[in-house]
Amino acid sequence: MAGRILAIDFGLKRIGLAVSDALGLTAQGLPSLERTGRQDDLRHIRQLADDYSVERVLVGNPLSQNGEETAMSRRVAGFAEKLRQRLSCPVELWDERLTSAEAGRMLRSSGISIEKRRGAVDRVAATLLLQNYLDRQAFEKERARSQGERT
């Protein structure tokens, strides 16, 4: 996999953002986007995609615990569709179950204040989402390679 990936943790007040390194190995959090309006949000994300030469965008899909669609996942799917209309790279929904909860746990255990946690949870959730995706891609690539060696 070549090129950077931008991950989005969509929220009603903030959008968490993370970007991969150029090799697709690690995820780094970016400052969260305070939402001001859909057009401004889309414009900001398009600018990030251009600035980082993004080749793929992941949007966290908040499915229910049993994997079914939720009201929020429908809203996220609509946002992803608007991104597809504005970006020249693929936009993919990626299961984000538990990433926000995991991000909150990590930040609570770090001992930072509640105020700082609120601002960081979206960025950490986007980073976890992206790192999970990158790890899955590396696993799939390694599995395919090892299966090819056995044949």
C-alpha cells in the first residue's frame, strides 16, 4: 500500500482526524475540527486531503454492537457520500465500534483533565481507527504472502 490515508471520526460537534505516514505503517493524530457547518467541514477535509496527498479516506462507521446500522451510521454514510462527490480519492466506511470508548479509557488512564480529554478524544479515536485499519492491511498482506509461499 502506498500513499497516505486520512481517517475521520465523525461527531456532531467535532471531527477527529488522523493521517498515516507515507508508507502506511503508523497513524498520527491531527487537530480535531470544530464543526461550523457541513460545507466548511467538507472544504477543510478536502484541503487536508490535498495538503497530505491523501490517496484514501476512511470514515469511522458507528455500527451498533451487533453490527447493524444506527441513526448515526446513516448520518455518517451521508457525510461520506458528500466527501466522495468532492474528493478524487476513494472514501471508505470502516467499522469503528469501540474506538471512541477505547480512546476515552486511554485518556482517563493518562490522568489528563476532563477539559483536555474532551478535545483529545476525537483525535485519539481517529488515530485508533486508522491504526486498526493499517494493522489489518499489514496482516492481510502478510497472510497473502505466506499463503503464496506455501503453494
